[in-house]
Amino acid sequence: MCPIALYILGPNPSASTFDHVAWIFAAYFGIAWLLLLGIIVRPEQVTKPMLVLVTAIALATQVPLAITLESDLHASTTGLGPSIYTVGLPEELAKAIPVLAVALIYWRRRSLTPRDYLFLGAVSGLVFGAGEVVHYFTVNGVEEFYLTIQSAVPPIEQLLATGHSASTSLFAVLVGPVRYFTLDFVWRFLTDPISHACWSGLTGYFIGLAVTRRHKWYAVAWIGLAAAAVLHGLNDWSRINGHLLWIVVTVVSGILFLGYAKVGSRGDPEAPASWTPASPAGGAMGPDECC
């Protein structure tokens, strides 16, 4: 993957070239996480058309909807409350749309379980997370790196004026900021897709509980969304994001996702006799075919 990205970057990179490279890395980590989640969750009734549908709807709706909602709510991460209801909630709502679409389209397929919806939610989150990290890298990241280099010019000139060599001056001033910049973005490419997958997976699980009518929809449908919005808001809160607690929030999100995946793997309650079983011609995939 790295050689491909470097080949595309080429000797004369442009702004669009960085976009392409960012998408390559985002797709690489997204697909890697998808394969791993397929092994962990093992969704028995998720079909390839469902995955294509979720991905297509996610690419078409998530970013425009999230940006619109965040703009209307004047998104802010300076406080925990605003971070939850102006960032976490809008983005989790946007990621729930593809899962709800599958629930509506496959309404009569009662064989779908909450664990299947957990996986579909995770796929929706992977798509959103990949797109978000690309945006962060190509917009915020480039600007941040430019400001870092710009602020480093005076100290470098001062070291050069005092007799230090050019290489020593550059290394002394830039090694710290460049190392932080690199680690920060490697961490984001690695964790953003899976973090969003865990949060939207929680939303998907409780949508599944509501859709399968094993609980009153108004009693459970909102629980996953609320939990995901809170975790998302904590993750983006300026006092946590980029600090040690940022890792803690990511780990807690992963543990919750794995917990619900484990609960689902124990076997779901039997469907009422009035439910119509899915037809074998429906194309349901086995656990080894989901990804």
C-alpha cells in the first residue's frame, strides 16, 4: 500500500494528488478493519447487496447531512455538552441513515438479527470515518503543517545566524513538530474508521432490537444513538482529543462494541411463529462470505 501511495504521489505532487493518497490510506485501513470486524461479528444474514447499499447511501448522504446539521447547530468542541449535541449527535444521526434504509428495504426479512444490524452500522461508520480522516488530512492537516513550518522559520534563521549548520538548525526546530504531526495523522488514519464503526455499530444494534420487534421500538431505538453520541462527543472534546484520555475513550468504545458483538454471538431469541422466515434464494451470506 505504501509503495502504491508513494508512486501516485510522484516527484511533482499537487493538492489533488494528496487527496488521492489520503483516500488510498483511508481505504486500506477501512478494508482491513472491515475484514477484522467480519471475523469478530460474523453476521450470518448480511448479504453483499446490503453492504453495497450501505456503502452507497453512506457516500451519498453522510457528509452533506453531517455538515448541514453541524453548521445549523454551530458545531463546537470547546465544551462537553456542545461537543455531544452539535458534533456527536449530528454525525451519529448521519451514520444511522444507511442502517435505517436497510431496515426499511429488508423489512420483511425477519431473519436479520441485532448482530447483523450491529455489523451494518459498523460498515456505515467505517465509510464515514474514512471520509472524515481524508478531509482532516487534506484540509486541516495541510493548513496545520503549513503554519508549523511558517512558525519555524524565525528560530531556524536565528540558529543559522549564530553559526549552526543548516541541517542542525532544521533538525533542532522541526523534529518535534514533524514527529507529532506524523504520529497524530498515523493515529487518525488507524483509529478514526474503527472508532466511528464502533459508535455506529452501537446505534445499529439497538435499531436491530427495534426492527425485529423484540422490544418496543421507542424503548430501545434511541439508546444506541445516545450512547454513540456521548462517546463521540467525549472523543472530539478539546480537553480530551489529542490527549491520553483520547486513547481511553477509543478503548472504551471498542470494548462496548465487542460486548454487544459477544452478546449477539450467543444466539438470538427465536422469532415468533407469525414471522416469515427468509427465503433461501435471498442470497444470505455465511460468516465466511460476509467480507
